[in-house]
Amino acid sequence: MSSGTTVSDVDAVVLVGGKGTRLRPLTLATPKPMLPTAGVPFLRHLLSRIAAAGVRHVVLGTSYKAEVFTEYFGDGEELGIELEYVVESEPLDTAGAIRNVADRLRHKDVLVFNGDILSGVDPRAVLATHRENSADATLHLVKVHDPRPFGCVPTDDEGWVTAFLEKSADPPTDQINAGCYAFRREVIEDIPAGRRVSVERETFPGLLSSGARVHGHVDSSYWLDLGTPSAFVQGSVDLATGLAPSAALPSAPGEAILLEDAVVYGTVTGGSTIGARTEIGAEAQVTASVVFDDTQVGAGALVRRSVIGAGARIGTGAVLDGAVIGDGAEVGPNCELLCGARVWPGVHLPETGIRFSSDE
């Protein structure tokens, strides 16, 4: 991270209240930000970067399975931060969730992070842009090759935001909202309290129409929304191999991260993570995948770009390619699960029970 801007006098808010429905069945028991990603809960990567930037006071806006966060992170002392929690009693959307933590804020400036975004942005750089331009709000914007799936945010020659545009087939800019913001505290306090408010559809358009100073911090840093299984796997791989920055990896970046007491008789490559007490059988191949704790992958199995939940059993000769296997599920020998197939927790697939090609 670059240096120069002091961030000890800023609050950080991390929004982690979503249910992560696109990642089911992985999120049936675990909130999305707490899923093991390159060996530790994803949120640990984000909080470690926030701490490394010098932020000391962090507020988590939680809702779904809120107790999981407090049980793991406690008061934040282990990470060198002071961590507070605010639980939404009902869904409030993005801006509503930010407003919901307003009474915990202490400083003039507030950095806000979406808790499911993996990003290489330097929080100090966003804050510097915010303060140098005396902005009311500053958005981190990233340039992407294909902006059509995202909301676009055009800026003028001086970096001031000119509009917030919904997804379209012909976007006028390649700049998208990257889910990290800097706000003046008063802007947050002006968000309506106690109801759903969208930061993209209500707060930012409202600021623009009122003549507020809304600036963009544009860069080309690493950025990925971890909302889908394929993106989750990609994010874990990018963290494990060092492509995405993190101060929380349990080991040095490389071809594989092996957690405590993992046993590998086959091969593990491509930035895969193998959970604690997990066994990879002889001649099994695990490539660019995430395997949780206490799992068994049978001899000769092939696992590629897949996620295998805790305590699952993968039979000999099984093929998983782009698959998601829930906690405690059993995939019988010689099953073949491809192209986004998902197996719910505890389900037992018999030998050759599901295949995408003939059983030869």
C-alpha cells in the first residue's frame, strides 16, 4: 500500500448483511464473507487490509447469521483494530445499512466497504482523493473490459461524477462502481433512517441532483465480486497465488495452500486450497479449487475449479468440474458433475448416480 494519507482519524464500515443466495448451498450454514477463501474467512482478508492501511475503528453491519462474525473476530484485537457490530433487524439495503451504523461513527470521514468484494485498492488513496477534492462522497471506480453487467459511473475531465447509470447494452463508459466509498459523516446522517435505501438508486443520484460534490477515484487495481461460485473459486485462487493482495494468507502464495494436518497423496495445483484434516487420495488431481476442512477426495478423482464443503466425501474416480458440493455430502465413485452442478448438504449420490457423459 502507498503511504502519505493518515487514516487513523477515519471510521471504516463493512457491510456483511447479505444472505449470499447465489452461493448456495455454501451459504446455508455460513455467511458469504465468512466462507474459507485461500485458507481463512474472506472477511479476514478485507479486515487485514483495512488494518494495514492504518484504520483502527471498524463497524460491521451484520444481519444474516450475525453471531458467526462475533464468535470469530471478537473485539478485533487480534487484527489490531477495534471492532463493533450493528445487527439489522430487517433488510435495509446498502445505504440503509450504512445509515444504521451512524451512531457508532466517531470521525469526520468514513470509509465504506462491501463485504463481498475482493479488491486491491488502497484505502488511503481513496481517502486522499476524497480529502484533496473536499468531496461529500467519493466512489472507488474500476475500469472493466465489459461493463454491461454493471452499473456505470461516468466522470468529467476533473473526476467529478456526472451520472449513475443502470446496466445497459451500450454503456457510455467502462468505469463501474467498485463497492468502496468515502463519505463525509454528515452525508451518512442525512440518509433516511429505518427503511430500505439503495446507495446506487437513491443516495448517489440524490446527491447529484442536490448539487453535492461527488468524486470518482478511478484505478485499475485488482477487483472481483465474489457473488457466484465461479467467482468465489477465482478469488480464492487469485489470493492463494498472490495475484490478489492480502495480509492474511496462512502461508506463502503458491500453487497450493495446505492447512493443518492436510494429507495429499495425489497432486494439488493451480492455487488450490486444501482444508485442515482433509485427505487427497492417490492419483487424485485437484486444480484451481477450494476444498474445506475434514473432507476426503478419493483415489483417481479429478477436481477442477470446484468447491467442496466441509466433511464431504468424493468417491474414487469421480469428476468435479465447476461443481459445488455442500457440507457433508457424498459423491459416489465415478460420478461426473460439471458446468455449475450443485449438491446440497448431506445429499448422497450413489456410484455413477449422476454423469454428464456415458459410463464407459
